[in-house]
Amino acid sequence: MDPDLDLARRLARGEREALREAYELHGARVWRLCRRLLGRASEAEDATQEVFLKLFERAASFDGRARFSTWLHRLTVNHCLHRLEKERLRRADELRPGDGDPCDPAPEPGRALERDEAGIELASLLARLSPEHRAVLVLRELEELSYQEIAASLAVPVGTVMSRLARAREALVRLARPPVPLRGRP
Amino acid sequence: MTEPSPTACSTARLALSARLDREPHDAAALDAHLVRCGACRELERELARLVPAWSALEEPEAAPDLWPAIEARLPAARRPRARSALLARAAAALVGFLGAHQAGLALEREPEPRTHLLARWLAPPALEPHRLLAASPEYRLLLSRLPHTEEDR
């Protein structure tokens, strides 16, 4: 039995108090997921707000086939992927050679020494992955979801989760390889 | 020794990923492939090097309180309730109104002669307050605009 079923029904009726309860129950998890998928705190704040506004707007479409928390997780992942895709398209339009990576969550100068180097490097590599690859790795490695849970969150079959994870890991490894020095012509 | 086929490497890389996640995979086939394939062995080493980096990633800071911002962005008007719930509320209000109306009349009025009572019952329905409400174009418009919901079906 889904413990959030009554909450979902009240949300579907448009009760604001139910939305507040949903935020109190699930807000921290939604925030953490947005923060990990989007990188920047300001982006995550905005995305978290939008996820709960979407939840209020779409609660009537919750059909109870998945647990409410899984459904909200899926709503969050989709929203973040949509934002990442929009950002990717915007950057493709705007990025000029020599520009920095606006998505790179590099730490502020004062904080760099406090963080483990491996973690910093991995965070910057993750930011360079495609949204799909980033999402599946974040869900597996950081959110520690099972393949079934990832499949439910991304609305894809388990087989797709397996292959997407394998490709995402290979992409991460390729990004982590040191650049091959170009040989000059004799 | 023959070079493993791209298909064999592709299968082995799926299995490598599953092994990292401790998910079911064909361990014997993977190990046999790794013995023969240098590229997949190198990938296995590189993937293993990344493992400690995941735990070195910082936990995100505690979530800020975003409820005031969410509340401020909610649409001003409440979403429409289920039509049936609204009708039930309207009916309850109407019953209350009529009850109060009748009780008021009973308290204020002297007993009416039976002919007057008969005349009131025969009066055009539109003159009755609740019928006036039901017949009003605004009330009908309101009813027609109420959305149908699952609850109505």
C-alpha cells in the first residue's frame, strides 16, 4: 500500500495544504536529485520549485500504478532532463571557441582545497556527459537506485537501463583519459 | 589468438557494468573474454579507478526552505473542485438557506388562512427564492462551465 495515496488524492483535488505536506515529505529528496543532475544550487532551487508546481498541476493524472514517490521521482528526472536539454541547445547556439563551460560545476576558488580532487574531477566529467548518461549514472551511483527503480524513474525497460549504464560508464572513462598529445610532422 | 569480435566486446562491456553493480551477469563468459581482449581489460581497470571517485563526491548541501517561493508561484485561483463536490456544497447551502427562510417565516408570521397557503403553493414557481436561483442564467452558466471529473462518472 502506497503511504502517499491519500496525499495524492488531496493533491488531485487541488488542496494547497497537501502540496505543502508533499514538499515537507519529499522536498529534500527532490532538491538533492535536482542538485546532482543540474550541478548548480541556483538551478536546483528553481527546478525544485518548478517540480512542485508541476506536481500540483498534474496530480490528477497520477493513476496509482507506480508509488507516488516513484512518480514524483520520474517527474523530477524528466524535468531536469528537459532543462538540461534546453541548456544544451542554448549552448549549441551561443557557445563560441574559448568560452568556458557554463554547466561545469567547478567549485568556487576558496572551496577548492576543501574538496577531494577525485570528487571535483568526477563532478566536472559528469557535467560534460549527455543528460541521458548523466541521469542514469546519478540515479545508480549517487541515488543508489536498483535497475528496476531506475527503469521506473526513466520510464524505460530494465534492459535499456543496463545498456545505458554501460555506455555512460564508457563515455565517462573516455572523458577521464588524458588527452593524447598531437605528434608534430617530421 | 583471434581478435574478439565487436559484438563480443559489446556483450562483455554490458557484463562489466553489471558486475560493477553486482547485478546478475555471465561471469564465466566475461572472464573468458577479458583473458583474450586487451581493450576490455583496460576498460575494466579504468572503471575500477573511477569507483572511489564516486564516494569522494560531496553530498549536496541541505535543501533550502523553498516552500515560500513555491507558494508564491502557485496560481492565485484555486483549481476547480470536482463538479459533484461543488454541487453537494451548493445543495447544502440551499437547504440551509431554505430552512432558515422557512424558520424565519414561521417565527414572524401569524398562522395563515388555508386559502392563502393554497394561493402560495399555486403561485408561479419563479417567485420562490430557491427556484429563482435555480432558474437564473448565472446559475445555469455556472453549472455548464463546471468541468466534469472522474468523480462525476
